[in-house]
Amino acid sequence: MLTGLRLSNIALIERLELSFSEGFTVLTGETGAGKSILLDALDALLGGAQGSAGARLLRRGAERGTIEASFSLSPPLQAWLQQQELEVEEGELLLSREWRLTEERLSSRNRLNGVVVSRAQIQELRPLLLDLTVQGQTQQLARPGQQRRWLDRFGGEGLSLLLTPVAAAWRQWKQAAAALEQARSDWDQLQQQRAAQEQLLADLEAAQLQDPQERQQLQNEENRLAHGVRLQEGVMVLLGRLQEGAEQAPSVLDHLAACEQELLQMEALDGGVSELRSCCSDGLAALQDLARELDRYGSGLDSDPESLAELQERMAQLKALERRHGQELAGLIALRDRLRQQLAPGGGEASLEALELAEQRARQLRDQANASLSAARRQAAAALEQQLMQALRPMGLANVRFAVAIAPAPAGEEGADAVQFQFSANPGVPLAPLAEVASGGEMSRFLLALKTCLAATDQHVTLLFDEIDTGVSGRVSGAMAELLARLAKQRQVFCVTHQPLVAAAADHHFRVSKQVLEGVTHTRVSQLRDTQDRQAELAELAGGDSGEASSYAASLLDQYGR
């Protein structure tokens, strides 16, 4: 429920703060006073008024404008906030949008309970808060899938539960179909280039590719072979210093053995030297191990020019393959394995058959899910047809006919149904698409009836109607007033109206007026709490301040117990 609205420097409003209650609220006032500004502000707050529309919304001469609204929480709203990991204080949602004009550049920012949120989040949030209906809303009717979405909403939770498996089945089929299409394309290309592919496989087989790291291993081996003489010299120098000594000096091992003997003699005199002697013995053993490993390494060194030449020839072969096919060794091995499978007798056909079977199974599951959804939609369509005509007939459409046409459509994430609302207001006139044949007044009544039918499934969203009763007769406006009042028992309802019959049925009445102060036009909004004030406003709507208009206004208020 919308509980409060605050505006600052918006259109003709310098500053305004309003509080709202549950039930039916109307806004009245003379033409041009700015009644629709409040609904425009809520629309802008929830993602509308982008670009130049936002610039027009900012009050002339102001560099900053703000719209702020507070809402009580509903279960769907609480679930969305938890999903977005947004905290709520004191059980209320505070939503704001601020515009700033800096060096002729207009920017805006949305906040939810003080936290900056994106426009995408606001667009997700909007259907959980408000549903705005304006007269002749044919553009909304013409949006692709809009009539289907209304039917699904009317179908309630039972129908909604079918949408998830339908979307999942469609995505699985889409993946299977894409894999099959790619495989068929590859197969066709393979057949066209079979001779070249067979030659490519022969080249790769001849290369005897095994290890993706072979080139690196060959590089290491080449380094070892190419520098075999130098490495052997290094081994001899090291072994000479460790075992034989240099320039008639004892070797390292001789020195360390002598140190060990000296420490043994010292240990006999002082047991505290045992740890030092142990360290020396460990060092001597480690150096002896080093000498043995060096000797083994040296014996394995090979400077054979023939072996080096063979190794370099293999490396050149691998480099040439990589360069020719634009792939590293690992990619070439994968290519060879793929070609082996494709070119093997029956290999490609078997793969295609498996993918065809997978696509067929996925399509069957998709079609089964779509069939269940279509059946639920037809059941919902029959109920919607009946309820809509019951709501429309009292509003001057005694001969109305309405049907929901459901036709097959290409499968998608929302099923395989094309939904079209068909309408006829007069006897003998065949049913035709609603958006094409309904007049503005008929469209207004239809949208009001539709929102009434949807109220049972969308009980947590505030409804806003902007002058949908324009151009209808008094009898019809009375029927619309009763429908709005009945709707407001389930939902919070706002309506901008020129009809005294509609205004009299409201629980709460706000008057919008204009004032010119020092040459500047201002919009004022005041709540009419006193019966006399409401009677005067209704008399103004009925045609003036005459005695007849005043008596008529009093009778309307008495009729609704206001």
C-alpha cells in the first residue's frame, strides 16, 4: 500500500507532502491544475520519465528535484527484498528518485531505504507496487505477449507454476537443437572437404603426436645435448674438487674427513662436542651423495651430434605443424582425435544420430510442458471471458461479447501460445482484435473490468487509474464508480476523475488546484475531509455552484454514506 508521497521541485509543485490510507482515493480539480502530476510522479519514481521526459518533470528554474514515496510491505515485496539482500527498517519501504541539473546535464539516482539501486532493480520492483492504467491504453495492449501475460496473471498460482518447467524444457531443447545444428553443419562441411580432411588426418597420424608437452621436453633435451661438452666439463671440475683436490691441495671430502677425525678426538675429551661431530658427519655423508649423483649425471650426458640432429628435426616438424594449422600441440592432438572419429566408418553418422535422438527427446519434453500450459490457459481463458462480460455489461455494454483466442505460436520460454483478446460491443458485429475495434471509452471500461478480474490474484498491488471515465455517460460512470468502490475493498485504488459519481464513491478525496503567486504558477493539493468541502467540489464537477448542482452533490454523498 502507498502510505505517503513527497515531492520537491516537480512540475508546478515546489513542495508537497501527502499521506494516504487504504480504500478508494480520488483526485479532482479543474483541467490543467495538475491532477495527473501525482500519477506521473509515481510513474517516474518507478522507472518512467527517462531522458527529456525527466527534464520536463523538473520544475522550471530548479537544479534539483525529488520524488519520495513510502509503501507498507507485502509478502511478495518482502521476498523480493530478501532476494536482493536489501534491509527494511520498521516494516516500511522508502523509495526515492532525485534529479540534479549540473552544467545543463540532467542526471537521476534511485534509492531504496537510502541504498542506491539500479534502474533494472526498479523495473523488477514496479509490478510489486503499482499498476497504472490510463485512458485508451492501446499501446500496452499491442505490446508483444502483453495479453498472454494478463491471462497468465488471471490464471493465478496454479498456472504460474507451469511456467517454470516450460521455460526449463525450452532452454534444454534449445541447447540440444543448437548442438545438433552445429554437428550437421560440421558434417556437411566434412563431406565437402573430405579429401582434404583425410589428408590432414594422415599428416597428423604421420606426426605420431602423443604428448601435448613434447615440444617443451624436446627443448630441454636439445639444451642438454647441445651443451653436453660444457656440462661434462662442469661435472669433472666438481668431482675433482670434491674427490681429488686441486693444485696439490686436499679435496673437499678429504678436508671434511679430517675435520670429522679431529672432532672424534675432541669428543673423547668432551662429550659436549658430540652434536658438532654429528653435524660434520652428516655433511660428509651429504657431500659423498652429491659426488655419486654428479658421477651418475655425467655418465648420462651425451654429446652425440646425430642424436641432436634427430631431435632438432623433430622439433622443426612440430613447429611446422603448429604454424600451418594455427594451433598448439594440444589443439592438434584434439583435432586428430576428432578427425579419427568423424572419418571412421560410421563414426560421424553415429554422433549425428545420438544428437538427433537427444534433440527429439528434448522437443518431446518441451511440447509436453507446453501442452499442459496451453490447457491451463484455455481453462483460465473461459473463466476470464465469463467474469469480464459480467463486469462490462453494467457499464453500458449490455450486448458486449468478449473472447480469448488462443492459437499455436512458435515455442519459447513462455510456451507456444499466441493470445489475442477479441471484442464486439454491438449485436451483429463479429469479434475482432480489441486493440483495433474498441473506442476510447470502451477501452477504458475494458481495462477497468480487466483490472477488477485480476484483483483476486494481485491483491498486494496499488491500482492507479488516470481519467479512465472520461467521455462516458452518467449511468456508465455510476457503474464504473461502483466497480471501483468494490475493487477498493480488496486493493488500494487511486483514480483521477472529472465525474462527480466516481468522486462521491471514494473513501478519500483530494482536490488539486492552481495558484499564481508573483507571476509563478503553483499546484496545490488538499485533502477534503469535511462533507461540505466535498459537496462543494462535487457540485463544481457537476456543472457549477448552482442550487441544483449542490443538491445533486449532496444526494450523491448521501447515497454513498459520506
